[in-house]
Amino acid sequence: MNIKKEKIVLVLYVMAIIFVSEMIGMQQLKVGSISVSVLPLVFAVLIAMILGIPKIRHGLLKTVYAKENIQFAGKNLIFIMLPLMARYGADVAPKIDEILQIGWVFILQAVGNVGTIILGLPIALLLGLKRQSIGAVIGIGREGELAYISEKFGLNGEEGRGVLSMYLIGTLFGAIIFSFIPPILNVVGFDYRALSIGTGLGSASMMTAASSAIVAIYPAMQDSITSYAAAAQLVTSFIGTYVMVFLSIPLLNIMYRLFTKDKAIHMKVKK
């Protein structure tokens, strides 16, 4: 098997960033009485983005960020998501009986992602986005949406840039924002189980940050909180895919055609 030097350098570079990020570890930032969890994933993205600034791409960095490597990474990103699904299943199993008793709530939550289209598409188009808005509003821009847009359009087109932008923004700021929301809703009077289910919106980093904030409030309920969160995450990741295909995409097509006289998602796969 012929593996080019550029790809070997890319893999070693990624492993080095992962190592540094894991050494930094999860950091807790205190904002008043609220604890914000900053995951190693956030540091990894920040390091890769800073080192990828065009003005400092020289020598080894120029090889790492070569156009061929960028396209290779975009095409193969989907394979990284598969172990996450297995992890969700392992977290759900210990509390499966308790979870099945309120299973309909998890399914209902998966429909919530439709709101990104209803609220987000008009705003995205008003801001001047065109085909990029399709990837940006099809969901919250996490693994499921990233996989769908990658398979349908590829990540190097306008739709791919839209979903990748949302993925990166969610990674950098989503975890911080969702660390604040549970304590606020807890003060309002929401049950810890409802808050736990609400954290599983389809993002591993956001779920971890939000559920950690709930655990800080209810430390004795840690096992239940993590199980509910993982179950909601699992259902959103799988049921959410069908919701996206059979509900979100038809709605997106209707709204996009209404605003632009064009069809958003065509049946024929584009390469």
C-alpha cells in the first residue's frame, strides 16, 4: 500500500495535537457559582486552528496543511465518529430499564432539531449565506449532520463549509454556553432528569459539559444523570437521523425553495 509522506506527516501531527490536548486535560472555569467545563477537544481545535493560520504556515506546517491533506481529512472525518456511537451504547446499558419507562420523551426530543431550520434558515439567508446555509441549519452541526452533508455533497463544497463552520463553532463555544444553561434552568425549577435528557442534543462535547454542570448540582445522582444524558445523546444520534431525513430535509426544501426559488437537497448525490 502506497502511503504518501504528506499523509504520514498529517497523522503524526494530529497525534501530537491530541497528546498535548490530553496533557492539558479538562479544565474547570469558575464564573460566579457556575462551573464551565473546557474539554481537551476544545484545546485540540484551537491549537490546530492557530497553527493553520496562513501567515505561519512554513516548513512542516505547510506540508501538514497542504490542499491534498485538507481534502483527505474532510473525506475521512466520518470514520472518527463511529467509536462515539459504541461509547453511547455502553453508557446507556446500566440504566436501560429506567430509561425505557420514559422512552417517548427521548423520541420527542429528537424532533427539536427541526427548530434550527425554522429559526436559522431565514437568518442565514438574510446574512447573505447561500448554499452554505443548507449545511449550517440542517441541524446543530454535529456528527449526524456532518456525516449526512459529507455523504451528500462532500465537505469541500459550499454545503460542507456551512456544516463544518457550525461544527467548529459548536466545539469552541457550545460547551461553554451549555455549561451555563442547566444551572439557570435548575433555579427556574426544572427536574434534574429533564435537564439530563436535555443535554443529549447530539453533541458529545456539549453533552459532557452540560451534564457535568448538572452533576455539580446533584452529585448524588451522578449515575442517573450520565445515563439519561447518554441515552438522550444516543437517541438523538440515531432517531435524529431519521427525523433529519424524513422531516427536516423536506421542511428545508420547502423553506429554501420559498425563499430562493431553488431546491436545497437534490435526490441525486453530488460528488
